Amino acid sequence: MDVSPSSDFNECGSASAKALAAKLAALSHPARIEILKHLSGNRACCCKDVVQQLDLAQSTVSQHLKVLVEAGLVRFSAERQRSLYEIDREALAGISASVAGLVDTCCSSRPA
Amino acid sequence: MDVSPSSDFNECGSASAKALAAKLAALSHPARIEILKHLSGNRACCCKDVVQQLDLAQSTVSQHLKVLVEAGLVRFSAERQRSLYEIDREALAGISASVAGLVDTCCSSRPA
DNA sequence: ATCGTCTATCGTCGATAGACGATGGACGTT
DNA sequence: AACGTCCATCGTCTATCGACGATAGACGAT
């Protein structure tokens, strides 16, 4: 689901605000940012891989991954016994565009 | 506070991750996004103005504004009895750049 | 001086986030 | 079959968020 970069920011759009806020919330945790950076460097990572990188409990990492998946920033695929997580670059780019759109709106609707 | 688009995302960089996460956290609430959009349409707004727009209690709006100010996204200046809040477009642009940098890093460090 | 307005802060409350350990299921290996 | 590995989920705990009403301070107006 794409948040169009510069269309529906015009109206009040509590809906779009909520959608963007939800995605930003998923990004607004240092561990999840680190996870994304780690995922970006590898084709697909299993949970344990991320755990070894982050110095957090496995259950904690699993939850962070779940948050990222539910926000649509990371794709999930179950392999045999492993779970593979892969970064969704398009979704990430969509967020970047949404933020840029918001900033754009805020800068262009300058009053004077 | 620039997060260089492609330098310190290589190392673990928990510091930059925390800084970005903090700013995104300020953005990750629908009411605060709405406040930003409202502020962008006016030169400077007082608290009551935002209250009338948002259908939230005055104390709640005041707290949201405080969050935005502390995150550096909104500038604060005390007038006589009013408090004037003005959007900080540069800071907002900085966040946009940071997010773009993160996404860029995630897309460029593509493995294969 | 008194009243009304605007605002920040305090105190409270419920809900949620974030962390962990423990557990159990699925699967590969021996 | 028995064990080890990987993982998601559950339960728990603490801390924080988000909302509100109430309050008090600052100021203008009367």
C-alpha cells in the first residue's frame, strides 16, 4: 500500500497521518534501525543472525522483526527451520517519499 | 546534525540510530503530524489555535507541542501571554534527508 | 483590584512498548 | 528415538505514552 508521495497531504487527511505515523513508529527505535541496516547488507537473514549482531535477547529481536514485518518494511518467509527476513526496499523508499512529501507540503504551504 | 548518507551507516552506529529514532519518534504520532501540517500553513500558531483545530484537550496539545519542540522540529517563542510555535523547516528537511540517507544506504548496500 | 484568557505543569489513569526468561513446536542430525 | 537448533509465543515486569481534568502563573482588559 503506497502512501502517495505528494497527493493526499493536501487535505487534513487524518487517515494518511495515521498511516504515516504507524510506519514511522516502526522506524523509531534504534534497534529496528540497526536491524534494517543489517538486513540491507545481506540477502536475507534469519533471526539468530540478527541476534548475534545486536546483543539483545532472541525473543526481543523476534519481536522487533515482527514489528518491522507488520509495518511492511521487511518481508518474511519461512524456510525449513529458519525464518528469513528480507528488507523491502520499495516500502522503505515509500516511507522516504512520504516523509519528503510531508516536508514538501510543510515548506510549500509557507504563508508569506 | 547530519547523518551522512553513506558514511557511518556502515558501522553499527548506535549513536546515529538513536538520534534518528528519537526524531522519528516525535513524528510518529498522527496528532503531531497534523500539528505540523497546521503549523506549516500559518506563520506562527499559539496553543489555543491548534487546540481548536484538533479536538484534543489543551493540556494534551501542549504536551504534543512540547514533544515537537524538544525534538527540534518546532521553534518556540513566548509572546506576551501566548506561546508561539513555528515550524522549523530546516529541521524537518534534515529528517527527510536522514530518512533518505538511511533508505539510500539500505538500497545501495544491496548484496547481489 | 478583579476578572477572563492563555498556557504549562502536575497528578492520575489505562494502554502500550520494550525487555527478558521460559516454553513448546518444527526441523535436522546423530 | 533422542538430541540440538532455531524460532515464535506466552507471561511478566517496568517504563513510557497519551489522554484528561485541575491548577496555577502570566498577562490584558475592565
